[in-house]
Amino acid sequence: MTQVSEQELEDYYKSFNGNREISWRDKLGDDLNWALSFDQYTEAETTKHVHRLHPYKGKFIPQLVEYFIDDHIDDFKKGVCFQKGDIILDPFCGSGTTLVQSNEIGIHAIGIDISRFNSLIGNVKVHKHDLFDIQKELHRITITLKNFLAERKTIDFENLLLDKLNEFNNKYFPVPDYKYKVKRGEINQDIYGKEKEQEFLPTYRRLIKEYNINLEQKKTDTFLDKWYIPPIRDEIELVFTEVKKIENTNTKKVVSVILSRTIRSCRATTHADLATLKEPITETYYCSKHGKVCKPLFSILKWWDSYSKDTLKRLAYFDRLRTNTYQQCLTGDSRTINIFQELKKKNFKFAELAEKQKIKGIFSSPPYVGLIDYHEQHAYAYDLFGFERRDELEIGPLFKGKGKEARETYVLGISNVLNNCKKFMVKDYDVFLVANDRNNLYPIIAEKAGMKIVHQYKRPVLNRTEKDKGAYSEIIFHLKSKPE
Ligand SMILES: C[S@@+](CC[C@H](N)C(=O)[O-])C[C@H]1O[C@@H](n2cnc3c(N)ncnc32)[C@H](O)[C@@H]1O
């Protein structure tokens, strides 16, 4: 065992983080607000409790929301504009981060998102659930799934395949020697990996035949058709049929989110391509991420089981923190939605309060120009649940690119959202928008919305994905009403 003194380790990390701050300032400018990097938080903290109920590309971290809306954060006291009991709006609610943190702090919050699936995730996170009922239903469904699997040979096949793979990988990809040699350039993993991949394939194909595993995808019309092998498809259909039998609507929503999280993890893709799907795979492959031959999944049971337990734990944890406040995400286009009218349909009491008190301000991160297709990132869920997609109403989607026309429509889109939201806010509102404004569009957006930018906070964005670790910053714009 390698042993390192705690003091040395501490010194090392201090110097590492200190140097990082200096080099980032060099690259991004001295106006960088390092306190907003939140580099002291672990991943477990930035994905605490319900924040990790479902993957979602493009969410902000809860600490950022806390910093701006919690008046107990000392060094920001001078500027905090919200108090317990106020109502905050997030017109681009996404996976519901603002809603969750508002609840924790004691602030009411309304969210809006164009994507029905995103509102589902947000609402599942904040609504109070009957955990016993969820547990009962999960247990029932898991038993049904296990009984179904007992009649099939999938699990036996997968166990045998794993044994064979372990044997093979231990021999040809020993830990840690193999990765060490790759790092030192003694092995070219592209050549060696491909060679070993081919070497294992006959064993794999023999087992597939022996156990009569059906890998043939007859159609590729829908996302589900294309990205799921038949044994997995059968299990998804089975579980979905059981989900539909759940009587308690809230429980049904939670379990649907668990199913969606499960099927997301079971797409027929390599480990390296989970974030950006390339082509479906149905055979064992050399995995550069893990430095060995990996296999596709043949059953959803493992993930279903693990996410079921994880979800219950996270919901129970959040229950201990929740305050007695209202949070609701509405599905709609923030440019045109009548917020109070739609809220009335979902939560009458909250709508009454909102009409009386009005919204104090906004905390939100709008989509950026041409970066993400928000419906498409959860295509599997839209396919499975049959939710209506409204891709064409997304502001700044990837599919519309980053060209001049896209930027102009974006400016119009975001300013229209602000103009619409103003109708429901107090006169002296505060708007905070987190944006990656490479094209300097926000001054124009503010102008078009009759607002002025009163402050800008430049935040370093750390802990980005493996592939993209470059220095990068975003701005939190603080806007207020511009005198006529
Ligand atoms: C950057 S994400 C917000 C992420 C969020 N802050 C979180 O932590 O999960 C932007 C969101 O805006 C939504 N959106 C795009 N166009 C919209 C529109 N016209 N009306 C409402 N929401 C829209 C997208 O569906 C997406 O979920």
C-alpha cells in the first residue's frame, strides 16, 4: 500500500488549487470571481440528494443557486435580493435545480420548461411523495421482472460471459500494468485493443448462439428501435406495463423517472460514447475508457435495482431538509405562457398567493445559442412515454446552429421571455441570468427587454466533462428594470 502523509496531501492540493486559480486568471482575466468556482465542493455535494435523480446535460450546480438566493451566505449579503417567503421564477427550469434549492432555503418557486420530460423531472424532485407506496410498487415491479428473467437464460448467459471476459482481461489487460504501459507509450492501445477485441469475438459469438440470445434489431425507425437490443426492449416493455398499473399519480411519476434513468443507462452504446451516441453496438468491444474489453448490457435489472434504491434514499434525504413552501414546474413556452393562469390549474393555493404577492425575481440559466437539443437528449423517454415533443419551440437549439440568423432569433427569444415574465413580477424585480455569452448578446437582450445590467459576475466553470477540461467561464448577469 502506498501511504502519504495527510499534511503532504493537504499541501499538494492547496498548491494545485492555488496554481489553478493563478493560471485560470491568466487565461480568463483578473475579473474572475474565484469564490464562484465552488472548488471546495466534492461531486457528492454538487449532486446532493434529489439533484441526481436523473441525468440532464446542462444543469447548473446547486451551490451557485444557493449563493445568489440564500441571504445567509455571508460574503454576498450586500447583494442578495431574495428572502424567505418570496416567489422566484425560473423560466428555463430544466431539471429543476432552482426549484429544489428554493425549497431547501424556504422560498417559493415557479419553473417553466418547454420540454414536458424536463418538467416531470423537476416536479418529481420537489413534490412530497409517499415513500412507502413507492417502495411497495418498486418491490412489486422488481419481483415481476425477476420472475420474467427466471424463465429466460439472459442472466446465466451474462454471468458466463463475464467470467470469460474477466479471464481474458486479466490475461491481456492486467491492472495497473496495462494502463501504465499505454501511458508510457509502450503499447499502442488502438492497435493492441483492436487486435484483442477481434480475438475475443469468437467466444462471444459462440455464447450468443449457445444461449440463443436475439440481437437482431428488425427496425430502426424510433430511438427505442435503434438503441436497444431485443432482450432489453422486452424488459423495458414489461416494466413500463407494470408502471402503468400504479394508481397513485405521484408514485407513478417517480417510478417513471427511475425507469427512464434505467433505460438511459442501458442504451446499446460503448462506455466512451454514453454522452454523445455514435452507432449502436451489440458485441463486445475494446473500451478505451476502461482499458479492457467490455460488453453491452443484456438486462436492465442491475440498473433498475440500483436506481430504485438510490432514488428512495435521495427522496428520504431531501424530505429531512424540505421547508413548507410551494414549488411547481409548468410545461410551456416562456415567451407566451400565462404563468398565473397555468399555475392555477396545477396548484390553486400557490396561484392565489402568487397573484397577491407577485414574483420577486428570476434565477435562471437560459439555453445558449446552438449548444444542446433539449428534447433530443431525452429521446428515449419521449419514445417510451409517448410525450408530445415541441422541439421547434426550443430557444437556441443545437439543430438551428450558431449562425447569424440563429443568434438573432435567440436574442428575440430570450428578450420575449423576459418581457412576458415581467407581467407577473413586482416592479422592482431582480433578474439573474447565468449565461455563456461568447457573442455578447446579453446587452442587446437587456435593452430589448427594457432592463439594464446592473452587475456581472464572471464565474470559472471547473469540473467539466473528462474530454473538455479547458479554462472556461460564464457570466451571471444581474438585471433590473430600466427607468422609462
Ligand atoms: C440551460 S437549461 C436550464 C438548466 C437548469 N438551470 C438546470 O439546472 O437544470 C435551459 C432549459 O431551457 C428550456 N427551454 C428552451 N426553450 C424554451 C422555451 N421557449 N420556453 C421554456 N423553456 C425553454 C430547455 O428545455 C432547457 O431545459
